[in-house]
Amino acid sequence: MSIAGLRKMSQRRACMALAMTAARTREPVRALLLGAILGAFVALDPFVTTHLLPDFPWLRKLPYLLSLTVALSAGAAFAARRFVVRLGTSMIHDYQRWFPLLLLFAYQFTGVRSGHFDATELVIGVFALLYLVGLFIRPDQCFVSTPFNMLQLAFAMCLTLSLVSQFKPVAYFHAFKPLVVFFLLVNFLPREDVIGPFLRWLIVLGILSAAFGLVQELAWMAGRVFLSVLPEQELEGAFETFFGVRIFRIPAMTESYRVLAQYLATAILLSLSALLWGKVGTLLRRRWLVLGLFVMIPALALTLAGDILIGSVLAFVLALLMRWPTRLVPVALMAGLAGVLALLTAVAVVPGHIDTAVELARTIPKSEEERIRLDRDSIEGFLHGPYFWTGRGVGSGDRYTAHSRHWPAHNTFILVAAELGVFGLVVLTLIYGLAVARVLEANVLVTSGPLLPVVRSLLPIMVVVLIGAQFTAAYLEEFVWTIFALIEAVTYLARVERPSQVGTGVLA
């Protein structure tokens, strides 16, 4: 080797040695910098929790919880940094598989907000853009055509007519969000190996949220500590006295206890259906399904969402009747006759108490009386007011009720009539009717195969949705439209995509 070559080799070795020395020098500097930052968080923790975050008093009841959470999050981010690029690339290339899963995950954290927006808005915005780009550059990108599309378009027109007189861009975005969720899910879920993981993660995340909700209740009962990201003033309606005990209606990390209740009811009915029809394939192993039910059912009960609980009980009975119709129908008839006989016997044996029983039956709880008044005021204002055709605008239903806390009607169909007019009411009724028709169609088409547990759970889930619609002060709930998308995707798989393979295909 020449002298010039030796010189170049020595220069390279020197450069490598300098680079290694610099790297060794930077590592302790980075460690010191990270330690200084975390130390500053620990030192400033009392000041931040006392003066900068006064709406979260539970942070002060658990010393240094904020700094500990920041430290653990920083450590997790530092450990995962090498996988971020690979994960981001996978999400971009396989966004049709990632969107349903990330949407479910973000839905568990709707209580964590930045202004008017939560994590679901970020997920929807990113993946809607990816879908639009994919329509132009991906030859395999398909568009699922369904009658829901026309109804969604008509409903969007009603929303636009209602919002055109108001300059509320944030309200406009929030109003269209469930429609975008439905559109994306209907186009993504029918794809191969998407619907199975979606349903499994729906149950798994339901179990995790329920477990955290139980911890929330224990923290409240034991030390009056709120383990919630919601400000304390927003938790005023999260309490109810039940048999003389003041119970915290757990929201987990969602924005309200009712949101959690709707999600848990769906996960419970999917798990139950997988256990009842599990001989042809289950979403999870039976032991995990049973364990999940033991966690989710108490959490659902602790939400004390009366309409969801009533709907879940009726849906449970319906699921049993669908599984064993010849056995349970006679038993139900006999139980009904026994109940009537017991009532007649009580009336005959205890004379003079029939008037008391009738009076108790006529008594309406104060909360229900208030809801009835809200619904009546909205109906009268809708029928006799000047906004019969277009409604008074999204988010303005409380103008009919004049409630001190600005509560609108607590009924989906009454509220949509008040806010979107008679056209909006007709379109929303058709959407619900089409969802019921799709459920019945799927149950007729699918009689065996791995889709059977999912299909058999749809009718009980729809019972919960319909009963819940009679008592909620919203008609644009994202998870309800997620259920509609699941119904349409399952029916699409059963009838359009692979009609000859319904009984033999692979779900996951």
C-alpha cells in the first residue's frame, strides 16, 4: 500500500475515533439534560398542580402524580423512538387496517381535550386525508356503494341548511364527524383481516376501560379522589344517590359516563354472543371473554345509565331467546303467568293496599318528570314554531325548553326535529330503519361460519341503540354511527362481497 493510502486510512481511523469520543461525550450530556428536565418537573409539580391546573384538585391529593406521569411518558417515548418511523410508515401504507383500531383507541380518551377537539378528531382528519389521496394513487382503492350513502348525503344537506344561518365552523365540523366516521369505516371494515381485529380490540379496550373505571370508583369510595381528566365542575352530573349511597358514575377516560356505558354495552353483547355461538369460532378465547364480562358488567352497572342498562337487560334476554328459542319461550311464558298469579294473590291476601300500589305506579321520578317536560316543550315548539321545516340549528335545541342549565330534549328524534326540522327527522328515521333492516337481513343470510357470532350480536346491540335513543340529548353520537358502520360492513360481507363463502370464510 502506498504512503498516500496509509495516510487516508489513518485519517479515517482518526475521524472514527473522534466520532466515537464525541458520541461518548454526548451520551452523558443527554442524560444530564434529561435528568435536569425531569428534576425541574418534580420541583415545579406543586406549583403547577396548585396554580396552573386548579380545575384538577385530585392531582394535589396524589403528590407528584403529574411529574411521575411525565417521567414515565418520557421514558416510554424514549424507548419507542426507534420504532416510530417504522410504525408511521406502516400506518401510511396500510391505513385501511390502522384507522379502525386507532379510532377505537382514541375513543377511550375523548375526555382528554385540547380546546374543542379530542383525539378522535386528529385520527379522523389524518386518515380521511390518506383515504382521499389513496383514491388517486392506489389502484386497489375501492368505494363501497350503499343506500346509506344517499341517506348520509341527505342528512348532510339538512345539517348544512340548519347551520348555514350560523357562523359556527367548530359546530359544523363536529356535526359532520359521525358521518365521516361511518363513511371511512364502511370502506375499510369489509377488507380482508380488518373486521376481526377491529372487534377483538373493541372488546379488549372495553375490558381495560372498565378496569380503570372500577379503580376510579374505588378511589372515590375510599379517599374521595377523582381519577379523571375532566374538570371537577364537569363531573357535577356524574353522581347519583342509589339506595342511600352516593355513587360516582364512572366515565373512565371518556367524556362522560354515558359514552362509556354505550361502549361497554356493545363490548359485553359481542362477548356474550361469542360465548353463545362460540362453537364456530370466537373473537377471543373463552376464558378471556368470561374474564372480560366479570370486569365490564360491574363497570356498566356503576355508570348508572338507566336507558343503557334497561336496553342491555332486554338485549341479554333477546340473545338467549335467539340462541335457545324452543327452550326459553315456554319458560318465559310460565314465568309471566307465575308473576301475574303472584300479583293477584298479593292483592287478594293484602286487601286495602291496592290503592297504594296503583299510586306508586303512577309516581314518576323527578329526573324523569324533568325529561318528559323537556320533550313536551320541544315538541310544542317544533310543531307550532316558525322552524318546522329547517329547525333552529345544530346545538340550539335548548331554545325551546328554556332550561336553567340549557338542557335540550332528551330524545334523539324529538331533538333532531327541533334542530333540523321535519326533513332531518324523516332522514334520521330512515337511517335507523335501514340499520334495523340490515340487521334482520344479515341474520337471515348468515346461518353458520365465523361471522355468525358477530351477526347474532347485532340485533341485541341495535336494541340498546334504539332504547338509548329515547333518552339521550344527542343525535350525532360517534359510537352509534360506528355501530351503524359495523352493521353495514357485516351485511356487505354477507351479501355482496363473498355471498358463496359466508359459511366457510375466515373472520380474522
